[in-house]
Amino acid sequence: MTKISVLRLTLHDTLVGYLTGGQDGRNCLIFDEAFKANPTRPTLCLITRPDFPHANKMLATPWVRTQRLHPILSNLLPEGALRELIAQGLKTHPDNEFQLFSYLGLDLPGALIAEPMAPEDVPSAILAPESKVIPANLAITENRFSLAGVQIKFSMKQKDGRYQLSQTGALGDWIIKMPSTKHKYVPLNEYTAMKLASLAGVDIPEIKLVEMGKLDNLPQINLPEEQYAFGIKRFDRDNDTRIHMEDFAQVLVKYPYEKYSSASYEQIAKIIYQFTGDGLANAQQFARRLLVNILLANGDAHLKNWSLLYKDRFTAELAPAYDILTTSVYIEGEKDYALTLGKTKQWHQVTLDHFEAWAKKADLPWRAIKPHLDDTQVKARNLWPNALAESPMDEAHKEKIKIHWKSLQKDFRI
């Protein structure tokens, strides 16, 4: 007899289906028939939107995987240190994604909710004859963590100027990123990079530096002696309302470990231009961010650092920017950005000609893209030097950014 646990998946109060997890590691997402047949269903992911090519085929059969969930679900889970922390508390393996999903299901990124089902409530139609339903394991051992961590982030609730770890059933409204035990002053770096990006016309959420003393009930983790964490307002939350979103690893159905190697910026741009509500404006903003990442020596703009947002529950728009920081100050000799643009990945080689080749391959109108790149460059040249000097970034990091600026091709030199 196969023992399974079952999660009920809903999106904006609409039943999506049921996710089963077996003790043998096999998991299966079975879509609800009414969800599949509903032409006005809320968008779970772009590839399942009714007007997307082959969407019905995507939903026709259950999504079956072993250990890891299907990429569209797997990418909703944390990576790295936070995943290890939660797995340790659940006394399970970090690759047991069904257990992690069960535990985190009430405050996932976006609007999808996963709720454990009591055995008696599970529809018999989704069960194999030899299956026995058992409750999902949600018991976590608190205050026994021993994790060094590189950088760890938490979804937290702000109240009266303080930040609390989200409790079960409460929606976090801020992502708080702890200082790194490996790299110095990452919160100051990211705060400065995001502020500079905003000055160059990049759409960002509300951000702030948060004093470590204002973070309450943190688990027992090793942290450096630094004053600040980095806070970014969750754009998938509006008070107690969930706004659905997905990152581009989900859009392209890739696992997190494929985030650097399985796509190009041309592919992302083409999808943004063709399948978002205001395709041209979103593509122009995407181009602006690509240039800003080059100017800021951010080599980490991989698939999971670009997202789509569904404010009206159906139409995709480019989400605000996040995870912009100067990575080159931590990686000696780093010279590449994350994905290919115009057949190159090297900051110090890229020119406007590469951007034009990128736009042509993505079927973007260059005459509508180039003015936004020009505007970005003008803003960076005029505003960034003084803003950087006045920023809280570490002085050694500031010097490295200025050296980077001087090393760029003349099109982009600051």
C-alpha cells in the first residue's frame, strides 16, 4: 500500500487541483476539471493561460515528478541556506520538496495557496486503489538550527516599526535579507545598487536598510556583526491581498539549477514583448534594466531574478526589479553577466551594437528601444557619481565600481 499526503491548491479562491506526495518520493499535480475547462481561469503560469499556445495540452495530464516538484512549483521554494534551515527543522532532506511545499504553502511567492488535506476530505477520484492518505508532516523543530549560511532571507511582517517572522496564516509584507557571513556589507551594496538603478529609470519596490535590532524572533543562525539588513517590500502583496507572480525559470519551465545556462536575454525579451499586456513598455523597461546590470557589474541577473506579475489575475506585466547588486566586488576577476546578450556575456565588450543585435533577434523595434538605453546612460552619467559618493556602500566597493565604469566600452563608460 502506498502512503500519500495531499495538498489542495487554490489561486484567488479558485481550485487549481491537488498535489499528492508519496513516501516513495513520487509527487503528482492533478488539475481540477473545472479549472481546466474555465476560459476565464486565473493565470497559474503563462504557459497555462487559455490563450497561450498549447495551454490545454499542458493541463491535460497530471504533472508527475520524483523528489523535486514540477519546475513551476519547485521554483516557489527557497534555495540555499533558507532551504537547509527549513529542512533541518522539518527533519527531512532538502530535496524532499513536497514536505517543504507543505510547510510553506500558506505564504508562497505570488497568490498560490497549498493547504494540507485531512484524509477524509480527499476526493476518492484522485486516489489510486492501493493508496492510503496520511496527514502531511508540518512539525518543525524551533530554535535548534545551526546554520552558517552565506546570506539568508525571510518573509516578515512589519508592525510598529519592527519586523516579525511570518507566522502560519499571516502574510509577510517584506523580504528581509540578512547580512552575509561570507561577504561583507551585502545589504549596503544591494541598497545602493537598487537606489542607483531607480535613478536610471528602473522600476523598483520600496526598499530600506533595517537595523538588526528591529528584527524579532529570528531563528538561531550565525550572523556577522553588521548593523543593517536589507528590506524590500513584497510587490506580490497589497495589505492582505495576494498578487500572483512567476519568475522566468517558471515561465520557461526550468529548474533553479538551470537558471544560468538554459536561456538568453533574447528569449526573455521576446516573451515579454509578445505575451505581456503592455509589451513594448515592458520590453523598454527590460532593456533599461539590462544596461543597468552591466553598468553596476551585476553578474547575477539570471532567470529567477526576472518575474511577471498578474495584477488583474490574468494579464502578465513585467514585475518591479529586485536582486540588483554589484557582484563583482565579491568575485575576483568576474567579467560576465548571467545570460547571453547579443552573442556576448562580457561587460567590458558589450556596446550598443550588441544591444541592437539583441533587439533584432528578439523581434523588438530598435527605434523604440534605443531611446530608453540612451536615457538610461544619460541618467547614470549625470546622477550616479554623486549618488554613489553619498551612498552607505562600503568605500572599497565604491572604488571598484568606479574602476568598472572606466573599463566599459565608450558607449557605456561613466
